[in-house]
Amino acid sequence: MVRAPPGPVRERWLEALRDGLPPGTPWRCLPTGIGDDALLGGLDLAATLAAGRPVARAGLLAEAEGGIVVVPMAERLPPGTASRLAAALDTGTASGRPARFGLILLDEGEGDETVAETLADRLAFRIDLSGIGPAETRADPPDSEPGAPVSDPVGDLCALAEAFGVASLRGPILAARVARRLAGDRPIGRNDIVTAARLVLAPRATRLPAPEEPAPETEAPPEEPRAESPPDAASEPAAADTPDDVVLEAVRAAIPPHLLDQLLAGGPRLTAAKAGRVGQAAASRTGRPIGSRRGDPRRGRLDLLGTLRAAAPWQTIRRGEGETRRLVVRRDDLRIRILKQRTETTTVFCVDASGSAALERLAEAKGAVELLLAEAYVRRDRVALVAFRGTGAELILPPTRSLTRAKRGLSGLPGGGGTPLASGIDAAVAVALGVRRGGSRPAIVLLTDGRANVARSGEGGRTRAGAEALQAARTLRAAGLPALVVDTGSRGEEARRVAEAMGARYLKLPRLESGDISAAVRAAL
């Protein structure tokens, strides 16, 4: 996986890679919106219509057998295409045809746009060319000695993966393959382990190795004087850095700078399990038909009547060209339906049900949810309700349009206890991300005074709980979720700080009716 914008540096890297391949090696570029027939193989519709019999065609993956497949704008790859690529990498086949290929994903994403982890986890290398200039592309790789042979290279790589928080087993497996390739016919050396770990494990790191705690100092009992004995090799002072320490530092030095900043800050690493907006729009084939246009039926729904209407005026001319078929349909006649997509909205209410004013806040929230639910019934939108109190958060009402189910969930909502604000935001984000993966548009409405006093662990303490709440708010912002913070407190600016960390709109509504909250939500979202 190569992260770099289009430009001379990326083109030089691809050119150098292609020059290093044997002559005649297949090299295919995969369009982001490719259909299954073109990717995996299937029926060649145009050739079938021309020949009057089924004509099969090989897919792009089968054509790339023994070669390379390059995917530009990989961050916008539809989830279905990413899954089919992953399956082909695992099995080495595509629709029964051999398809063993090398995959290069060109990541051009900005902000929180990332390549699907389904594919990224299967690729050995994650290369960042964004900070490299054209002059540096001509540098030759440094030569290194293999180092002393390692008795258990796989065990060493697994230990390094565990130290840096690489959860997937593909990390050490791919690193072991790289080390074996570097070593060639000789035994794997220590420097081979270091290089493989720097290339494969460092970009996957999710934490830094924990420093070893010094052993507690204890007073040793006085020893009896004894005869001098010759010095033993085991009694020699240990080196300042053990081999494992050196390897750990070498791998740590290879961690990308932006990733190291996240790890040092202890912030969560977010991965996208979805394609970009363009990929989602291209992959969707649902909606209300509003017409037809010329296009490829493999990338949309065939409009049969529109195709026949387009072909009808040309039948006399085509029969005069020697055609014997009663109906002659050409590629230019094919029409696909134009579908108008409607994005369903799901409002996730995250309600602070703690403290002495819980009953008042819950009454406002219940009224707002019921009013919005009545409107959602007309617009076919949905609402969900998350409540947090005591030591955690709970999903009271999953996304629904059922008025009866909503009232039943609201009527049994309890109140009182501490304020685990971070847990509440985490739960709301989890619900909203699930909604977005399902194709709906989520929005979060947080009703709270922002005065967190319970941490994620369930322990009390305003300082730690407040810091975790702001961290959760920044996570929500990084996920790109629209949000509204309704300050239900009568004093203090805690809720405003949470809204700023979220990048959300802030409203202070301490003494308003539920109808006012409902109107504010509609205006903000």
C-alpha cells in the first residue's frame, strides 16, 4: 500500500518497480467503479449479442495472473470490490481461473479517508511517499550485513508484534516471509529480522513497548567472606542494551511520524471499514427509477424497454446490412436505469440520565424523541436512544421507526447516579457508525451538562473523566459524524468545551420545552 498523491514521486516509484520486473509481466490498472464481470470474468454481453450465442470473457484478475494489479484511489474502493480482491488474494483464483498477482493500493485519501482494513491487512508493506522529494527518488538502498544467525526468527517476530500491539497474525507471518526473502539461501540473520520488522510491523503498530519496571531495591543480607574464585563469564556485567532492546529501538525508529504522535498521545487509531462517498454511490444500485441513459448493464440495472426503444428505429437499416435476426441490438442501444437514491436519516439521542436533575432532562429528551419520531414516521426516518448513568452507557432504543417501541423504551428509562460521559459518547459513536455502514445517514444529539465524573473504567474522578470525555469527543469528530450538543445544565462551560472538541453545534437549553429541543435539532441537522 502506497500513500502518496498523484505526481512525479509516485510515478517514479511505480516506474522503478515495473523496471525491476521480468519483461512481459502483466501490469493491470483497476478502475474504482469496476463491475464484477470485468473484475472476475463473466458473460461478454456485447460479443454475445453480436454472435447470437454466449461468449465468455476473462476478468481483469485472471488477466493479471503472475503480474501486478494497481488500484488508484484505493480509499474509494467499494466494500464489495475490496472483499472480492481479498478473496482472490487468499485463494489465488477468480471465478475458477488462476489469479495469482501482486496488489498495489494507491492511497490518495485525505483526513479520515483510509483504505479498507480488509485489504490493508493482507499487504506486507505500507509505504508513505508524501514527504519525499523528486531528488530522493534516485537514492540507492543502503547495503547491510546479515548479522548473526537467529535461532528462532518466527518467535522473535511474534514477540515484536506483541510488543508493538500488532493484533493480526498476518503481520508476523508477512514479516517472516520478508525476512526469509532477505536472507535468501543463508540462515536468517539478526539484521534481516530488524529490516523485516521495520518494513512490516512498524507501520502496523498500535502502541509502544512498555518500559521494563526496575526491580525493587532490597537490602541484601551480609555475606560471609569466602575464598576468591576465578571470574565466571556469567558474572560479567550485562551490556547496556540487550539485543532485544536494540531491535525494539530499531523498529520504533521506523514508525511513521504521524503514527508515533498518536501512539505517544495514547489516542485511538481509527480505521475505515467503508469506502468513500464516491465508492458507496457507485456501489449502490437501489432507489426510485426516474429515467434511463446509455450505459453498461454490468454497472447498473438494464432498462429493457428503453433498450428496445433505442434499437427499434435502426432495425430496417441493420437488416439491410445482411443481418438475419428479427431483432438486432448493438452496444450503443443498451440503456440502464437512472435511480434516485434517498438517504435515510437516523438521529441518535445520547442522554445524560445522571444526577439530581435527571428527571427533568429525561422528560425533555422523551418529549423530543417522541416528536421527532412522529415526524420520522412521515419521512421514513429513524431514531435511537443511548442513555448513560452510574458507571456506563446503555442502548435503550435501537434505531427504529416504531412509535410503540419507542414509547415503551422511553417509559422505562431510569435516572440518577454518576456521569460517565466518555462511555456515553463512545456508545453513541458505535451506534452511529453501525448506522452509516448500513447505508443510512447518522446524526448524534447529545443532551448533557458536560460535567463528567466517572471514567471509562467506572472509577470516579472529575479530572480523568473530563479528559476521557474530551478524547471521546475528538474521536467522534475524527469519524466525521454530524453532532449537536444540547447543554442542559444551568451553569458552567463544560458542555461547550465538549461541543468544541466534537466540532458540533452548541445550544444551551436549560429550561425549554421538548418542542423547542425538537425544533433546534431540525434546524441544526
